[in-house]
Amino acid sequence: MALMTDLAQRATRLKGTKTDVELVRRASKCLAAFETVPTLAQWSAAVGVTPNQLKVAFQRVLGISPRRYAEAVRLEKLKLQLKNGGDVTRAMYEAGYGSSSRLYEKAKQKLGMTPGVYRKGGAGEIIRYATAQSPLGWLLVAATEKGICSVCLRDDCEEARLALRVEFPKANLLEDSEGLKGYLEAILDYLEGRLVHLDLPVDLRVTAFQLQVLELLRRIPYGETRSYSQIAEALGSPKAVRAVAQACGANPVPLLIPCHRVVQKDGGLGGYSMGLERKKALLQIEQQHKGELAE
């Protein structure tokens, strides 16, 4: 998921007035001057506006609070430092975490593993994977001992393997076609219109907000769609449409959690991590077979 701090390049695509967009851009630049996540009062004072003005601008433009934005920036900074091999303690303080106990307390929820393991690119973790050709390209399924941690469809088998290696550059990746045969067969049955429910164990490494979104996606019935705005409303945050879209894009196990069933309010496809052509094809498969398969 691209970090939200690229507002300068994306301003024309953001919601809210030009004044709101400019205010959020300025606030984003100002955030770098703070060693830790500032209070709303501190941040708004640095930008030169009232706390309410800053809060309203973030809600209009990004659909999230200034605090949630700052936490996302801090987490991305930590992940970058750790992936680049930085020392855990130094990375922790440079990212704005004031205490190691607080960081480790949240590590499982945020990273899916401790900061030390994440820094090492998953070093020490055993991740098994298997590939197979499907109607929509090469399918790759990867799993830890807890469950499936990654699913992807790519045009080329090596491209699928590379995507897994990029996410876990130092994990022990073991090809295990026989051990993961059941997972592959279930997903292939779904892709070929023979299976409605993919009730497979997962090992999700996402933030608390992303988990909320993904849990709602699980409930969208086969052959139906919901809009990003409907998901945001169901979360109780109707303005969090962009944050919902980003959570869908960061879904590590598409197909198992059907983010392809989320579309734009006007019926447009929106985005999809595995390509819009595949999203369109998945929706067509479900439309074609929903009357044939018993729920």
C-alpha cells in the first residue's frame, strides 16, 4: 500500500476543497518535524490552523482522523527502517515510538510478527508456497503454520514467486505443492465456478483498521457487490471511503477475502491489486454461477 504522504502527486484525485487538500498537504510536511506523534493541538498550531479545522480537513480529504494518519505514517516509517536492516531500537525511536514496550505490545497487531523478525524480512519464518495454472493466470498460495498469508494471481509463475519474495525477502520459502494441494484445489474450484465459500485458515498481518474492513468483506455474499462508501458506512465512518479502498488494496489474501466484490458507488470497478481485468472476470464468474450453486 502506498503511503499517504504522496499527496502532492495525488491532490487532483482527493476529495474535499482545494483549501482542504492544501491544508492536509501542509500538515503532512509539518508532521516530519515532530519526533513523536503530536497532539491535535500541537499539530494544528504548527500548521497555523485550529484543531477543528485540521480535523475537518483530514476527514474531508482522506476520510480519517489526523491521529490515524499520523499513526499510519509512523508505522510505514518503522517498516521501511526495519526492512532496510536498521537496528530495532534506533528504528523505533526514529519512527516516533517513545517506548519499546508500547512498540512490542502492538507489533503482532500491526506487523503480524515482532519488530525484530520483520526487520529481518521474515527471517526465521517458514513460509510454504505452491503454484498452479488457473483460468485467470498463475495462482500462488503461501502459508505459515497458522494459515494462508498470501494469495496472488500473476501472468507469469516467476512473477508470482517474486511478489512473495519481495514481501518476505529473508523468510525460508519452501515450495510444497503436495502439502498445499488442498488449498490450491479449493481456490481453483472457486475460480472455475464450482465453489462458493472459501473457508480456509488465514494468517492476516494487517492493522486493526484493515482487519475491520476485511471482516466486513467476508460477509458480502457470493455474486453480490458493495460500494466502498457502503463499507465505510458499515464501519461507522462514512467519510473513510479512501481508507477503505486502501485497506482493500492491501488485502494479502484476495479471493479468500473477496475484495473484488467492492466497487465504486457509480458501479465502476475501482481498483484491484491483481488487475482490473481479473476483477471484472471474477465478478462475471460469480454472476454466471450464483444461480447454479447452493449457498
